[in-house]
Amino acid sequence: MDELEEQTIQMWRKSERQVADLKPTLIRIDPMESLYKAIQMLVKNKIHRLPVIDCRTGDAVYIMTHKRLIHFICLHLMDGPQPDFMQKPLMELGIGTYRNIATATRDTPLIVALNVFAERRISALPIVDKTGRVVDIYAKYDVINLAAERTYNNLDIPLHKALQHRAEGFEGVRTCQLSDTLIVIVRRIVTTQVHRLVVVDDDKHVIGVLSLSDLLSFLVLQPYSDFS
């Protein structure tokens, strides 16, 4: 792991292209394109951030993120009449992932969690107790804290020890239920500024995961007439 501090980004990119299906060019968008196209690109390419680069000057002017887009959409939804589907429960709308949900326990080795991130192309693992109740969550963002503190040499440590290096301000895993309406869910995500909600039943057992990408895809890319 000491090589991490010596490896250049260019060398890493070259080696990754040999073993993975990486995009040959940077996925980006011009500032004159529409927000709709930006959301299409985010969802289609399964990325969380989209660089906004002026095609005429080559200047990087902004980075579009799921979180900022959801916040923008939420502000506009609150200003005027809301579509009927905003008052419908999650169960009826079917937004999110509910099959083959990957979870971990507090004793799951960190290296196992990292492998799940890479193999399943997911960005977070709900952490459950022995009864299957969600008690925490481990996300890719938490891995960055290990690198920042240079505490990544032992990847066999359990997740509960890895979480000791979590950045301050974490207020616990955020959840929702199938009975919650879409407007309640959108407000919760915007207020708590999280990237996902874990969908649970009345006993806090994990049912599914609702991500910002799921919400953006439904609110913007799904025809309103299907749910009006």
C-alpha cells in the first residue's frame, strides 16, 4: 500500500485501462447544454459527478452532482403545484433497488467491503446486526478518510474499526419505508444531505436502497404521465 503515495494518477489510469473497461475519454458536458442532458449522462454512465467544461476554451467551470440537482429540483417542486405522484407511497412507485441487496456486518473485513464496491459497482453497504436490522452504513466516501489519514495499510480490519476514522458530522444511517410518500423522501434526502436512503420495514430490516440516481431518473427521465 505504500505505493499509493508514490503512484501518479497517469500511471494508475494506464494500468487500470489494461484490466478494466474504463472510458477512453473524460465524460463531460458543455455549460450551454441542458440540465436534462446532464442528468441523462449521470444516470446512463452511472457516475456521481459530471465535469462542466467549456468546449470553446477548455476551462473547467463547474462540477454537476446528484445532490445539487436534487436540491434544485426540490426547490422548484416546493414553489408551485406538485405532481400527483409526489403524494404516492414508495411502494406504489417502485423507485429503488430491492433485489440482491448487498449488506455487511460490523465484523466484515474492510477488504471484503472494498471488493463488493468494485464487483457490484455500488457506493455503500448497509451494516446490519445479527437479526438483520440496519445499524450503520459504510460508503466509498468513508474509504477516502482512510487515505487522508494514511491508515490504509491494514485492510483486514473489521468495518467497526474502519468507521472510527469516519469524518466528523455523521449523524447515523438514514432510512425510509415503503409507506413514505415521495415528497417526504425527497425532503428527507435534501434536508439530511445524504446520497441514499436505506429502505427498511417496521423492524428496521433492510428491504432495499433508494439512491439519488434512482430519484433523478424517476423525477426527470420517467414520463410524468405514467404516474399522474
